Amino acid sequence: MQSRRARCAISKAFILGTGSATSVAAVQSDALDRAHGFAPGHIARHSGVDRRGRAQGRSQIDLAIEAGQAALADAGLEAVALDAILHCAAVPYQTLPATAPLVQGGLGLAGGQVAAFDIGATCLGFLAGLQHAAAMVEAGRWTRILVVSAEAVGDFLDWRDPATAGLFGDGAGAAVVGTQAGPKLGSLRVGRIALETHPSGYHAAEIRAGGTRLGQDATQADMQFTMDGRALFALTRRHFGRFVGDMLAVDGLTLDALDVIVPHQASPSALGLMAAALKVPKARLVDLSVNHGNLVAASLPVTLDHARRAGLIAPGARVLMLGTAAGVTFGAALLEAGPSD
């Protein structure tokens, strides 16, 4: 068995603080049943989700600002300390320009104070943003970066398919990535991050409209999210376990060496299948899916923030963030908590 004390690759990049948009309204599945003409319990039975967040009159930008402010406060920093803002959502505020400049303005930063742009990797957008931020810190180009993922996807759901539409919620999560002298209590050292894409699953989860593919010929149906869950599951079953094993093996680790797994909250059933496929106790996975739903790109930072604030990540713990995304992309990141003293 792999020693649980083997260490991941040493890095100069740390997560200094995390935050979430905690004021998002929680909507019960029964309320959605009534709104869409289903019998009570229909959506919960098909999706496994009892409640999820809904923006309800608040914009995606509002959610991003709330999460960003919470992460900055947790890190003990003001927005003026930032070098850059990366917004990483599956569905942006609009097609062009990027969403991040509006987050910059909402945080009170004037023009020219930071670089602000978007990174898109659907459900793994936060992980891709974290990888970029950590690389820039390692290269010495930036010292403080806000990585934020906000999603408000309610208008893109096709309620003719409640098993899919019932999974998703609105929300936002963020992290401040930067340098520090060494591991400190509450911080997380960013270790190896791996991303791997299988384009054979490109059309298994998509919103067809909004780009050059259909242009002005797009219909209302093209603007709604569609998913072939069986195709995604089959591709993931073939490759995901090997991907995770290979990623850990680079640092001489196995799943036995991990203390906490922070997964993308794809669905309650998907988390059960992930635990079985990876052969790890489900209790080691942080599972918010029943009461949060799938928050798309915001899922990983919200789950990480919850794990930190709930005391699930002990000093010295080794954490693995991982998940899948439309495209189809697999992603994983090793994090290591600061010591107890």
C-alpha cells in the first residue's frame, strides 16, 4: 500500500482563501414539480437532487462578485492586491466580450488595475483556471490571482427531460491563488494538475447555439442544454480510472494516499459510480449533490470551500480535486493542506 505520507510535487503556488455565493436561494424539487406540471417527487426521483440554488433575479455577475469578495476576505486581502481575475464558467454572461471585466468592475477595481479574462473548460473551468493561475505564480509573472466560477444556467434547461434539467443549480465559488513563504494553516499548496480530453464525446453534452456553428439559424431548442448520459458514462468508465491512476503515479501516489476527494458534483448517482470505479470509500468524497445539485463550473470551488469551512480538510491533509467535463475532458488536481503549527 502506498504510504499516506508521501508528498506531492513541491510548488510555490498556494490557495490562500476560498469563498462561495452563500445567499443564493434554495429551491426544492417539489416546487419545480409544481412549476413544470410534474407529480410531487418526480424530479427528485429522476435526478436524485432534493434542492438546488437559483439566482432568482440576481445576475451571474452578482454571484461572481459575492464569491470573489468572500475568497478575498478569507485570504485577508483587498481586491487591489490582485494581479488578475480569471472567470471560468461553462456558460458566460454573454458570448462577447469576456465576463471577467464585469467582475473586475464589481469588485471596485478601475481600468488598468488588473488583467481580467475568461477561461472555458465547461464543468472543469475552475480547474483549468487554477492550473493557469498556478503556472503564472510559478513563473513569477503574477503573485495574486482571483479564480472565480459563477453559473446561472436555469434558462438553458429543457424540462422535457427532468432527469437532466433537475440536476442543475446556480451558484458561484472562488479562490485566491498566490505565493507565500511556505505552507501555513488554512492554505492549500497547489500540486500537480492534469487535464485530458477525448473529443469523441464532443456532442454528448452541449448547447449548440451561441457560436459560429449555427449563427442566426439557431432555434430555441438549440439554446437549451442537452446531454447523452449513457454516452458520457461509457466513455468515462473506459478511461477515467486509468487517467486518475496515471496522474497520481507521476508523484508515486495511489488513491490510498489521499485523505479527502473533492469531486465535481455531476449528480448523486455519478458520485456513487465514481467511488465504485475508483474503489474508494464514498465517505472520503465530499458530496453536496443532493442539496446543491450540479453547479457546473462552480461545483468544484463551492465544494472545496465547503470542505475547508466545514473542517473536512485537516492540517497536513492531501486533497484530490477531480471531475469530468463536456468535450469530454477529465481533470484532477493535488492539493496539500498547511501544517497544524
